[in-house]
Amino acid sequence: MSKILSFLMSAVMIFSYLLGFGSIKTDGGYTVVRTDKLNSVLSLYAAQGICYDGENFYCSGAITAVNFTGLSKFDKEMNCLRVRTNAVPKEFTEKYGSNHIGGIDCANGYIYAPVEGKVDGKYLYNFILLYDCKTLKYTGIYYDMSSEYLTDGIPWCAIDRENGYLYTSQFHNVGEILQYDLETMTFLRAIPLEEKLDRIQGGSVYNGVLYLSYDAENSTREQIIAVDPNTGSVRVEFTRYCPNYDNEAEDVCVYPMEDGSLFHVVDYDKLINANVSHYKPAEG
């Protein structure tokens, strides 16, 4: 029986890889360098968030229906180095219903993971948990982010390492970006946006600009949005046309790589698997 089960799992992994994400088209001055297709098993650990620390990519995953949360670590070519199952400790899952890790970021050897969960249909408790980048283990350090500003969960966080800030927002009806002191996680201010956004899945700071991943529901048209934290101005950096309507745009990481790629975006094809696509500025 074990041999049959192993064969079936292998077949599913191969099938998901072959029939996964198709080609992506873009406009706005960026082209696709490559898309890394993750098999159905790795996707459990990588379909929600992504960040890069200059050496490794880190990803997060969650299946809320079965209270599964995971973290994963990859080299720059997206070869998996380590995974962590049940990443959210029981003290959070049992007491607060925390069963979802969203768009992550990293700094100073830690992964900052926004953790949320519904209690009686409402997002009452929002946290950021810190994990060790080397081991993916929970460090025991957490911050309670629950506030009047986060009534719709805490789907992402992004770190401005140069200036020592952490940014986040709720998922729907985003009229402001929340800014915190990275060292103390003290709330600093709510930055009003010049226009409201919706369905924000992830974020990343690069050269002082906050880039957000927007997921268009029931559409193949996804966008990377640029926000100026100083003024609240909003513009579209570029648009991605994904091949499947079942695609859900997830987190974005902005980091310049040797192959010219700058934006690294996680997409979750709910029927098959997760994919990480890498984009570079178009030449000319």
C-alpha cells in the first residue's frame, strides 16, 4: 500500500508541474525573466509570501481549511533548502484561531510573519511572529498588531531596512498604510493614500518606495502598485496578465539579482500549484 501511495503522490507532483502556470504577459516596462513552478507539496509551504535577504529566498504557506501553516527556505535559484511544518505555534492556533501566514519580509536574521485567523467570522487577533532565518524556527518573539486599523486581518508586512520601518495594511478597502518602528514595533502613523486600494496581498520596500501586490478577483489582470510613503501617492508600476482565472496574486519581493530580475512575485494557481515569477525592466 505504501508503494502505491508513494507512486500516486509522485504522479500528482509531476502532473501539477507539467500542467501548472502558463506564460505571463506584462505591460508597463517589465518582462519575465523566468517562472519557477513549485510542485504541489512545496506549494503548501510557499504559496503566500516571499522575501529575500541577499542570500536566500524565504516563503510562507497556509491552508486555512485544515489549519496548515508552513515556512520554506530556497537558494536564489529557488531550490528548496528547508521547510517548517506547523509554523504557527499551538498557543496561537488554539487560543486565537491563528491559521494563516500572509506576505512576509525579513531583516536582521529574522523572518517577520503576519499571522491572522478568524474567530466567529471576524479577524479579532492579528500578530507578527518572528522566525529564525537559519532554522525557520519560531523565536518566541511576537507583536500584537490588533487595532482599529486592522479590522480585516493582517495579510502582509514590508520592511524598510534603511530607515527602520515596518509597513502593513488590511486586505480590503485600504485607505491608509500603517507605519511602525521596526525595532520596537511601536505604531507611528497611518499614511493616507490618495486613492483607495483593495485586495492587497503583499508588499516590499525598494529605494524608499513601497511596492504592493494587488490581486484582481476573478481576473487574469494583476498589478504591482507603487506607493510613496512620504506623500501617499499611488501609481501602477506594471501590470501582469496571468494565464489562469483561478490564479491568485500573492506576495511581492523587490531585490536586484544577477540575472537582471528585480521583482519576484508569488502566484497561487488554486487548481494546481504555486509559482514564483521574476521580472526585470525591459531593455530600451
